[in-house]
Amino acid sequence: MVNAIVFDTPKNGPPSLHLIDQRRLPLETVTVTSTDHHDVANSIREMVVRGAPAIGIAAAYGIAIGSYEFTREKIDGAYPDWMEKVSRTLGKTRPTAVNLFWAIDRMRTLWSDLYAKGLTPLEITRVLYDEARSVHEEDISQNRSMGKFGQELFPESGSVLTHCNAGALATGGYGTALGVIRAAVEAGKKIHVFADETRPYLQGARLTAYELMADNIPTTLITDGMSASLMAKGKISAVIVGADRITRNGDVANKIGTYALAVLAHYHKIPFYVAAPFSTIDFVMETGNLIPIEERSSEEVTTIGHGNRVAPIGVDVYNPAFDVTPAGLITRIITERGVFKPQDLIHQIPSIQKTF
């Protein structure tokens, strides 16, 4: 499996975050290196790194790097004021994925407690390095637990449809939706994956197909419009996707096009599964109608590849990055704590979360 996020803390020199530039895959493997929190924020905003868990991990490392900047640059002013500025910069990058805010708040709680205890910024920075690594390592462990729970829902053999990319590239490693698929294959199940291309950013074509082929998991790439035909012909045993935010009533925000697949699966009586860590559940937000939906550049729709235009110049474009699937269309939500019906999430212990 690909290792998309690497954090380095040399004895001499600044810490650095190395991210595989997912905009360049699968044709090129290029690494983007960030040595300040603005660089990290830009990598999140411009989708060098993407996927809700991976965004949270990158943000945690960005907080640690921001703390080091305070000591390196000898910035005027109070350490807490600087760290709040760092948090706001990272928090303004992508509004939909709740893992971003969860990670920032986790790091804030730590540095603010240590500062109150009298630790110096340099001492706090070292602790933040370890905490960010813990966020990363915990995500991989959670993904494997999700895989263990989720694979039990799959038949011994069959074809699974997945949308966007919810694999190692979108997480700390292993994956959420693709983690469940990987776990099923590791358990000896004969799973064939249909990966839709996921317009307009083509995460399915560029990233999911890339990951599955690297793991020698049988994969067929389809265009987004082919899913209904496959379902009607009985070719799909289950649909599984990741999530960028889940509200307390079980509504799910995920890559644009997820809602359409859920409607199709419901019509054809095919189970529709969502795999996501508990940190993706926003217990503060009651329903999916309240989720802020990011809208992105029109160029993602009017061009393909590296700027190759496929639409008339001047055409109006609507390009939301996500849509919301109502809880009533979701069969089960798979987490590291187990498998739940969407309506049962409200009975779980809520997390304290903040937004920016």
C-alpha cells in the first residue's frame, strides 16, 4: 500500500511534512514538502492531500509545524495567540470534512493545557510532534478495525461498487471503504470491485483504480453513468463509500454523486454501506441539511487532466464537491467501534467538537 503522508523531524533543521501530490497520480509520483503551516494549509486547500482522515492527519502535523515556527522565527506576541492564528489558517481550508476540525481541536486542547502548566513553546512543540504521530497511527489502526467489522457484511464472493477514493491515499493508511474491501480479500473472499471514475476530479479513475491494481484486487473502471445499468443487471452485490461528515441523525456528506448511488442502490435493493472513523461523526450537527458544502473551481468541470478544455469558454458551471445522503438510504455505518444503523449513532458517546 502507498504511504502518502510522511513526517520528518531532523535533529538539525525544521520539521517537514512530505505528501504525495495526488493531483499528479497515477501518471507521476511527486512529493510535496511543507516546512511551515501555510504550506500545509495550501496542500489541503489545493488537494495535494485529500480524503477526510488524511486531511485531519495533515492538519495535526500542520499544528506541530506551526508550533515549531514560533520558536524558530522568535515571533513577537504570546504563544497562544500565534497558535490560534495557525489553527484558523488550517481550519479555513476545506469546510466540509469534520476530521479537519476534530484534529485541530485535539491539538489545541493539548498545547493549551501544556502552556497552562508552564511548559515552554519548544517543550510543547516536541509533545505536539508525538501527538500528531499518534493521530496518524491511530487512524491506521482504526481503519484496520473498520475492515475487520465491515468485511463480515460482504458475501463470500461478489462485486462491490465504490465511489471516489477512500483508501490508503485518503487516510493514514489501509483505508476506510477500501480498507473494508482489503480486509474482505485478506479473509479469502472473492471480491471484484467496480470503481466509478468520480467526475469531475476523477478520484476513482486516478486513485482508487491505482490503489486496487497495486494490491492485485480485481478492478473494473466505469464511468459514473454506468452504475444503474450494472445494478439492473444484478452485477452489484453491495455499494461501499467513505464519508467526510456524518451528522448525529446518520446523514452522510461524501463526494458528489454519492447520493445518486444511494438512491439507485435503494431502488435495486442493494445494501449501501458507509465506512468512516468515529472522528467523522459530528455529534453537534443534527442533520445533513446543516453541513457546509464546499464549491470548487469551474475549471475542474470545464477542463480535464492538466488543463485540457472539454467545455465551451464562458459556460456557467455548478461544482459542489459533496452531496448529502439521507440516513434512510444507508444500510449500515461501519466504524472502528463496530457497525451501526444510522439511527443508532445518537446513542453513542458524543465527542466535543468545535468549528472555525
